[in-house]
Amino acid sequence: MKADVSLKGELQAAADATVARYGRIHILVNNAGVGGGGTYGEWTDAGWNWVLGVNLMSVIWGFEIFGPLIEAHGEGGQVVSTASVAGLIAGPSLAYDVSKYGVVALSEGMRNVLAPRKIGVSVLCPGVIRTQIMNSRRNVPQRFAGAVGNPPPTEGPRAEFIKALQERINNGIDPLYVGELVREAIENDWPYIFTDTEHEPFIDKRFAEIKQGFDRIRGRTPRR
């Protein structure tokens, strides 16, 4: 069945339909995602509500609705939630990044919560994959009217950036390869699933800067 994952009731209906057809649920893949939300100075409530609703709240509800169904049969299972490398290194698409950071944090926390219940949790942090993410505006529900703002510019620096990004995506990693990695991750309960090492140096740089923050205060005694 089809479900608008930004609506909790439709996710619940999808869960009910799945149980009715298959009896038991062992694997949940929280994979819906949209790009957008606008840049700083262009933000709207609709934009934030749309991106967070699809990218983050649907994952929260996925755990809430499907988790107990996997627990119920006692046979164990796996939850895989799609974040992004943007969930570990922030870029220019801040609404998207915020939503994906949330998915990473939720997955890390829920892995500890669900492990004693024989449910593994993996977070998928893909790089540049050949998808329709740049065409997300085609699926904006009417209740989020205005979420995507003005059409993308056709000239200027931002237009060139969008064009270059689209070309990268058009030549991105095959989604079927990503699917193979996810299958392997489910079988082996990987905490993190990466698709390539392209962004590893940027992630290393972020962690190094975090470490520097601790180094700056090392040896100081906090006042109580």
C-alpha cells in the first residue's frame, strides 16, 4: 500500500496492512527522504515541517509503530534508517542536515534500547547516490504548500551549484549496490552503513575539531 510517511496515521495503517497480509514483521527500513527546506533567509514553516516530517518524524514513528510489532513475536529483527553523510557533516542544506543528524542520533540511541530485545539497529549514511532526491518538490503535499519556495534559479552561482550537484547525482552510486550493502548490514548487524569513503576526510575533520574542543579545556577544574 501507499503511505504518506509524514502522516502518522498512514504509517499505522501500513503497519496494520502488513501484519494482516504477512502475519509477522522482522525488518523495518525507514527510507523515505526529501531534499529542500530552503537556505537561510528563505526558510518557511512549511519547508521545515515538510522536511522534518518526512525525514525525521517518520523515522521516529517507524520505531514507535513497528518496533513493538517486531518485539511481539520474540524472533528478533532489524531496523535500518536512512540518514546521510549529511547526518555527520553539515552542508548548505540545513533543514535536510538537521533532519539527518536527528536520524543518526535516534538510531544510535535506539540501538542500545533495542539490543536487549533482540532487535538490531543500523543507520545508513550514503554518499552521492543516483536517486530522484533533487526532484523532491514533485511530491510536496498540498498541506505543505510553499514548502519548496521559488523554483530553482536558471542562472548565477546557485544555478551552477545545482547543475553540478545534479550531474554528480546522475553519475552517482547505483542504488542496487546500496541495497546489497543494506542486506549485508542486516545479516551482520552493522551499526553504521556507508556507501563509499569520499566523505571520510570531512568526517575525520569534524571529529578532530570536536576533540580540539576538549583539549582546550583539559586540565581545568570546573566551578561547582
